[in-house]
Amino acid sequence: MRKEVIKFKNPPSIISSASVVGRREHEGPFGNKFDIYDEKDSFGMPTWEQSEGEMQRQALNLALSKASLKPCDIDAIFAGDLINQCTSSSYGLLDFDIPYFGLYGACSTCAESLLLSAMAVSSGSFEHCAAVTSSHNCSAERQFRFPLEYGSQRTPTSQWTATASGAFIVSSEGKGPHIVEAMGGISTDMGIKDANNMGAAMAPAAISTLSRYFTATDTKPTDYDKIITGDLGFEGYGIVIDIMGKQGYDMRPVYTDCGLVIYDRQAQDMHAGGSGCGCSAALMASHFLDEIRKGIINDVLFIGTGALLSQMSVQQGLSIPGVAHLVRIKGEL
């Protein structure tokens, strides 16, 4: 029988984290929590893809500095972004001279990179790993929809791809927060074909992972201080609340979504909220891990949700599969 939940016998520690964001993210409710922001979203680079790579470089450099580590102390980088062939990660992290594992999990990439880093460290294969993730509104719009110059209107269900990056150092030693459990997501396809409704495409995967996890662990939502998805936005958040409620799980007391809260949806005109793998990465690296370190919350489920579409799949009329990876993070063991 398949092993559903990974329970780490030697729970690795997230010894540092760093976040880098753009102007709109800085103007949002958590603007003062992010480490670095750029008013122009360019980070001094000539193209949006290079700007995104620079965000990853700055985030990893700062995370290393916070942990008093050098690149030579890191055994591996698990990193990804939304751009074809993980271009931003590949170029942004090129000069660190660290073994690099490129990931594509769309908006689930942050949770995926933390899960794989934890597995590598807990097993004793590595001592220190870096988990790095980013997205950039301008690079993602150009690839998946239209270049900004086109001036296309956004639908009410559309989400704003966050210009953001998060970097984490996962170590075999440290006082926490600790990654104590993980669960890999299963690709789920409920026939959604609307590329402007990522929340509806990804919500079934989040529901699948949460249901599997609660069943395997014999727990319920209120057994945790916080359950965080990223990034379902307003549409997907509502679907999760509704379907999980019908399964007997009341998510409302402890549930939030990074795409739902990273912006002020009305004041910033963000329609269904935020998305992009940098959205949850930046919020986890800043606000949520800070709350765990301060003891405000202690036991957290983080579920990264990704829509596994491409330009080709949309143009061919294919539906959009989703995937949701879970990591359980605790401040005190």
C-alpha cells in the first residue's frame, strides 16, 4: 500500500528565509513584512525574465546571510518558477556554484521545494538545502496570456500573478521552525478549461490532498493552528470551503489562502486575488514563518497548489490539471 504521509524522524529546520517583492506586493497588507522590494519591478535588469532571476538571486543571498552561511555550505538548491524551462531560476541562480534541481510545480513549487529539501536533509543525504521560488507578473502574463502592451481586460475570476520570490534554508540542525511531515500531491483534473480561472482549476487538487491527509492522520482542520493554501484566490478559496464542508470538514476557523490575502482586492483592483508561485513563497518566507517563530501559531499545514497548464495545452483546448503538495511545519516539537 502506498505511504501517504512522510513523517520525518529527524525533522529538518528552516533556519532562515527571505522575501523579495515588487511594488504592488509592497503596497498590499503585508508590505512591511517583506525584506526587499523594487518600485519599478525591474530589479535593475533589462527584461522581465532577468528581473525575476534577479529576485531569486537577491532572496537566496539574503537567506544565506541571515543563516551566516556561504554558497559553499549549501549542498543543493531546489528551485523553480513559471517560465519555460525554469529560465528565471536557471539564470538567476547560475553564479552560486551549487548543485541545482529545477522544479516546475506552478504555484505549488514553494511547497514542492520545501518537501524535497526536507526529504534530502532528513535522510542524511544533505546537511543544508536551499528552496527558492519566484514569479513575476510581467513575465508570466507574456507567456501565458498577453504581453502587458496588449492592454487586454482581465475577467472577474482572474488572479494577479505576484511579482515575488521566497528563499528558505533547510538544515539538519536548528531550533525551528521544523518541517515534521509532508505529503505529495496527486494530479487532479476536473475538466476546467478556463485559463482565467486558476482558482477553480487548482481547488480540486487542494481538496484531494487535504482529504487524503485528514484521513491518513485521523485529524481535522481545527487540530491545527493555521491551514494555508497558495494560491487559490477568492474563487478557489470558496470552493475549498464549500466542498470540504460537505465532506464534514469545517475549514473556516483556521483556513486562509495566500492569494486571497496578499493584496487588498478592492483597493488594489485585484479581482480574484493573487497567484503565481512567488505569492505563497514570499508570504511563507516572511509573515507566516515569522508568526511561527514568535509563537503566535505553532502547528501549520501549508499546501502549495499549482495549475499544470502551458501555452500549448490551452491552445489545444485541453483541460487544466492541478496538483497540491503539503508540508506540516511546527515551531516547537
